[in-house]
Amino acid sequence: MNVFYLASLAVVTGLSGRSIYSAYRRRPAISCMAGMMIAMTIGMMQSLAAGTIAGILLPSDLAVPTAGAVLLGIVCGYLAGKPISTMAALDGMLAGIMGGMMGAMLGVMIGRHAVMTVLFVDVIFVFIHIVLHQLINEETAAPSAAEKTETGQAGTVLLHPYVFGLGIFILAAVFLYQG
């Protein structure tokens, strides 16, 4: 079972790395406010997922999962935000602290539903990162929002996260109402 949790952590960390690289590559076109949101999202989601897994693997000790997840969140938030601005880096680091604490507490508290919780956090993680990449693409795209609406591209761009979100809602309802 530990292999599942470690694989989940590896996938989540890889997706965070991809998002950090994407933001870094496009940093000249990203505004400070968007950079803050990008860094906050990456720092928070990475540390939340890592903290949840660490709390599951080390349920008798809340200090180690919390410290590890917080440190990972700080590093990811800094790496995502610093190329854009110091303010974005600080925002990402603070979000990493919050996500690490929340994730570790969740991991320690969940008990027998650990696999389902990790899957749920992973699905939310993927959904949030899809929307995050939309933000990065919107920030770095040349056409204005009015031009996108006139050509009909805005609805098409937003379609797949809505379908994904509906899928998350349906999966959550199925699992919550099974018992």
C-alpha cells in the first residue's frame, strides 16, 4: 500500500514541477497578481497533497509530516513565485505553510478511508492544475478577452475543466453515498 502513496506523491510532485517550469518559461508575460496566484496554488496544493500522504504514512507523529510538507510547500511556492516577483514568492511560501499544516492534519485524522482520501486529493490536485494552466495560458496569450469572446474561443477553452469538475462532483457523490 505504501507504493500507492509514494506513486501518488511522485505524480503530484511531477505535476507541480511541470507547472513551475511552465510559469518560469512564460514569466516575462505574467503579471505580479497572476504570479502570486500561480505560486500560491502550486505551494498550497503540493504541500496539501504531500502532507496528507505523510500524515497517513506516519499517523503517530504529527510533527514530522507537518514539517516535511511545510518545507516542500515553501520550496515549491518560492520556485514558482520568485521568477515573477518577490511578492509572488512570499505568497507561494505562505500558502505552502498553510497547505502543509492542513494536509498533515488531514492525513493523520482520516484513518480507514486513506486510499479514497488520497485519490480525492489527487483528483482535486489535477483539476486545480488544469485551471492553473489555463491561467498561465490566458496571461501569456496575445488576444484580449474581448477578442476571445467575439471569436467564440472563451467557451471552448473553459469546457474541459467544467466537464472535469462535474466528473469530480459525481465521483464524490457516489463515494459519499455508498454506505
